[in-house]
Amino acid sequence: MSIHVFGIRHHGPGCARSLRAALEKLKPDILLIEGPPDAQEVLPFMEQPKMKPPVALLIYAPEQPKKAIYYPFTQFSPEWQALKYAQKEHIPARFMDLPQSIQLARAQEGEESAEVEPSAPTTRSKVKKALRQGSLATVVAPEADEQTLLEEDPLTLLAQAAGYTDHELWWERQIEQRHNVVDLFESILEAMTALRADARPPKAEEAQREAYMRQTIRAAQKEQFQRIAVVCGAWHAPVLTNPGPAKEDSELLKGLAQIKTTATWIPWTYSRLSSRSGYGAGMDAPGWYAHLWSARNQLTTRWVTRAAHLLREKGLDASSASIIEAVRLTEALAAMRDLTQPGLAEHNEAILTVLCHGDMAPMQLIRDQLEIGDKLGEVPKETPTVPLQRDLENWQQRLRLKPSIEKTKLELDLRKENDRARSQLLHRLQLLSIPWGKQVNVRGKAGTFHEHWQLQWKVNFAVAIIEANVWGNTIASASTSYVTDTASKLNELPELTELLQRVILAELPTAIDQLLSLLQKQAAVSTDVRHLMDALPPLARVARYSDVRQTRAEHILPIIDGLFERSLIGLPGACFALDDDAAQGMLNSIDHVQDSVQLLDRPEQRQAWQACLKNLAGRDSIHGLVRGRSCRLLLDQQALTESEMQELIQLALSPAVPVTQAAAWIEGVVRGSGLLLLHQDHLWRALDQWLSALNTDNFIQLLPILRRAFANFQAPERRQMGEKVKQLHRPLQADGYSGKDSQTPINHEHAAHVLPMLAQLMGVKYGN
């Protein structure tokens, strides 16, 4: 009976290839793999032909789906290759890590594992955790001494001993690109044994994990397996070669709390395997590692060719001659650096120099789409999942919406049945906090029947779907239940109306009826004028969809009318005694009412709103910002005569008005479109006269306010405004024109050359 321990790095193609060769040579009769025993029952799904990595084991607590953990696998993961070997040879394969039912229970209780050495630095635990997961990307300060390196990042010592400053590069060249795999795992075991001999004792959590692994090995020994192969992270290898007595390990594992867990397979992506995604065992370049696994022959030629194809797809030049030159440069760099084969650094230098001509922008494209990649795995339909996931898959198949991690555009015409169903699905998923689609605005195609979406599927939606399943087993029932529960907890009108708008777009009749009932009750008791005003735009947007989505607008319009009337009655009183911040907030609410009136375009409502604005604009007791904005809204609607405008200007800018209030009025009146403002000549003359009359102290005091008022205009608009002010100071001529150009004398000599031809074109005799 023998135990053979293979210390590996997760997701390392060199480790995977070497492990597969070692297993073929050893021919074990059982495989024990570092992984969650909770997922043992779903391992047979790996045999399905539709299981295509990258995929991940998802383990979660059914009663608390947010408590979940992923175990990703790729084609080049050593654990995946070990499992595939076991299936091919028909030998048992078992996961042997501490079950997630225990680890998730510890997280639920908020327990913190105690260090054997309480004085150990906190960074050490983080680094050791990364090492346990196989991640070697921890950064250590270059001035760290040998003892610090041993405590915080022992693998750096191995890299430095070999002459490397970057241990990630050392691991890739010594392990991942290694051709001679003889005694590789024995060497890894020897190195890890030496490092752990001088390291501090492990934390309690790590000690429990390793104790459970040894217990699993002992169980295999009791079953009389003769050749036991153990596949684990390299750091664990030294403590698993000889399990020893079970008493101490049993004490470590005694009385650990557990919770119920469920496991399944989900698709995964290369981008989520990258270290920049935050994945603890991530790698810098998953796409490059996949290339190392699949293209052992002509490695450089194929990689450079793929880079050239990518550049061509984006409209960039990449000739065959450039490909040949880049390949030669890559191989030359490897030879100069005494490498057995070029690494990613050599390929990048050659591609940047030859194909990208030193430009980093195309290199970023290669980084994102080749080095990292965007491949999405697949899992068979037979994989266990929650009913909500099944319903979503049925809708995706029925509506021909295939999930993709790439950003794709989707244009919908709601007059078409299939497009309308797609819109319903995307809006319902958004209600369930599954933002598969993001609605975008597109110029030139506005209307109630057009929707533009940007779709991008994310692998973490799997957990969101499990969480949402508590609300119902179908997308429709789950979104309805969720909305109903959410609405019952909302007490503010704007929040209710915003939710109603989303529910209308999702077309959930039951939820709409309940929300309308809640809205009527809340509107009847609400006394906050701003809340009444802020609630109008979502309702107005709901009403505009009535013709396409068959919304019962007759139920919504009475609510709009009630809110609008109460807003008009309470608005003048709410505008008294406002400070600057309150006035700014009131402006936002006034704009909301204006948006609602424009959207509904009902003549009687527009007239009532204009009368209310005139009332606000003419009251000198109201904050200048509100009066100015009211005046501007009336100007934009052409609801003021010139005499009325002159009267309002004189009222706002009279010498009796405090200069700060006059400046606030100007800030309110210029807010909006600059092009419309340019045509108000009498307003510009009044502003010029007021500004010219200011003394130096007042001018200095108001300058920041005035600069802020004009800061939001575009540069061309501000330039035209400057020209407008210049025109105000040019004297008018008798012919109606002003400026120097109108006084330029006629050059009769030049005219004599033009007039004969002009007379001929007009059909008259020259000289008459």
C-alpha cells in the first residue's frame, strides 16, 4: 500500500500535463483530490459530452443562497485532468478538502480562526491563504529580509535562489513550460518540505483542512486501496505524505458546526479566472495558458497568427510578412535569454514591436481578448438546478436569446410579438436584480415602440437566480412576488411611482393593480409637495406606453391629475422662505413637473402649469433661483409676451433687489438651452445694463455665481453669447445695420467689372 502525493498549482497547464503523465505511469486505483466533498454527487456530470470547460462547481446553502462558493475548472486545470483520468480508467475519484458545509457554517456564525501565534502579521495569513489556493501572485516589498520572506511568501525564496526577481515568471518557466517531467513532483515536495520546516504553525482553519485531508487518506487505506494518488495544492503536500495516527486530527475536527449545502455545475469564463477579477487562485493570462495547453507544436507561430487575425478583425494592418518577422523576433529573444521556448513576455515584446509598431492601444486589445480571453463554458441541461433557472433557460431558447459574455446590442420593436416578449423578460430580470440587459438611448429612433439594449451575461448571475428562486419558480411569478413585497415596504410616492414604471415595462398585471392601489392610498395622505411633484414623471412615462403595452391608462391618469392639482395648489406656499440649497432642490422638482407636462402634452394641463409658473415668476418674496427658472420655462414655451418679459426683468433686476437674489434669478433664467437663450435680445440688454451698473465690490462678490451660471454651456454656445454681447454695444445705422462694415465706401472700379455680368443675368441693359 503506497501513497503518492502530487503538489500542483491550480489552473497550471504545465502541472496538468505533468500530472496526467505521472498518473498514466503510476496507474493508481483511487484518486483523492483537493476539492469540496459536498460536490461528490455531481461529478458524474463531467462525463456528459456537453460539459465544456471553463465551468465551476457552485456550492451554496439553499436557505441562504448568498452563502455560496465557486470551484472553477478549465481544460488545463490539474484537478480536471485528474478527474478525467479517473473516468477514463474507471477508478474512484473523491474530493478530500474540508466540506463547505463546515466552512460556510463558520462564515455564518462569524467565527474567526485563532492563530497559533497571535503575534503573526495579518499579511501572513492572507499570503498563506493565497498559497493554499495555489496562487503565487502575492507581492512582497523588495527590501524584505529572508525571515520576512519565509513568513510571508516562501516561494519568493525559491525564485531568488534561482536568480529570478519575479516568482511568477520563475514558476512559469520552471514548471509550466517544463518538458522534462521526470521527478518534477518529487522536487516540488522536497522544496515545500524544506520551506514548511521553518514556517510557523498553520492557522486553525488551515490545520482543520489538512486534518480532514489526512482523514480521507486514512479512509482510503482502510478500504485496502493499494496505490493512492493524492492531488493537492503544493503547500499542503508535505503534511499528507504520511497521515500518521488519527487521534490528533479527530480532536481538531470534533464538534464542528455544519449547514445544509447543495452543489451544481455552472458555466464559467476565462475573464473570471484572471487575477484582475479578484479570484484568489487567478492567473495573469488564462488565454495564454489555454494556448500552452492546446498548441504544444508551433506555439509561437500560432500565437502570433492569432494576434494578427485579431488586429485584422479590428481593421488594423497585420501582413503575413509581419507575422513571419514577429515569429523570428520572438524566437531570437528566447535564444538570447537562454530559454528552452519563448514565454509570454517574449511574445508580447515581438508583437508590440512588429505588429503594433510600438503602439500600446492594440496591445491592450490583445491583452483583453487573447491573453485573458472571453470564452464561456457550457454545462449539460441535465445538471441539477433550481426551477427558476429552468424557466429562464426555456425563455432564452423560446426567444432565441443566447447568453454571451460579450457585449451585444439588441434593438426591439415592441409592435412585434417576439420583441415585446424579449423586452418583458429583460425588464423582469432587472426587477429580480439580474441585469442581463441594460437599456440605452439611441439618437434618431425615439418612440414608445423602440427599445435598445446592451446584453452581457455574467457568471455570477447563477447565484442571483438561486436567490431569486425564493420568490417563485417562474420569472413571472418570482418578479410579481418580489415587487409586491418591495412595494409594501415603500413609504414615499416617488419610490412607488418609479417602481410602477418598471413594473409597467415588465408587464406584470397583478403587480400593477397592487401598486396602483398603494399609490392611491399614499397619494391621499401625502402632504410633501416635492414628493407629489417628483412622483409625476414616472407616472407620465407609464402613460405613454399605454398604446404599445396595453396598459390601462384610465387607471393611471386620475392619479396623475390628483397629484398635479395638489402640486399646483401647494407649490407657491412651498417656495416661500427657501435657502439656496432648498431652492436648488425645488428647481429639480419643478423640472420634474415640466417634464411630465411635456410628456403628456394635454392642453388644459399645460395652461394650468403656465399660470402657476407666471404666479411664481411674479412674486418677489420667492427665491430668485425659482423665479428665474419659472421665467425661463415660460420663455421656452413662448408663453410670455415681450411686455410681460420686460416687466419680470425689471422686477428681478431692479436696484431694490439684493444683488445675490438678482444673481440667483440670472442663474435660474439661463439654465437650459443656450441656443434658445441667444434669441432673447431684450433679456441680454437688461442683463448687460444690470451688470454694468454694479460697483466693484458687488461685481467681485457675484462673479463666481455668474461664472457658475454660464459654465454648463458648450464652448460654441459661450462664444456666440460673447458675440451677442458685442453686438449690444455697436451703434445702429440708418439702414438697420451696425458696425464698421456697413460704413465701408463702395469701390466703383471693382463694381464696374461685376455689374455688366449681373445685368446680363437679370436680363436688363447695363447703364439703366
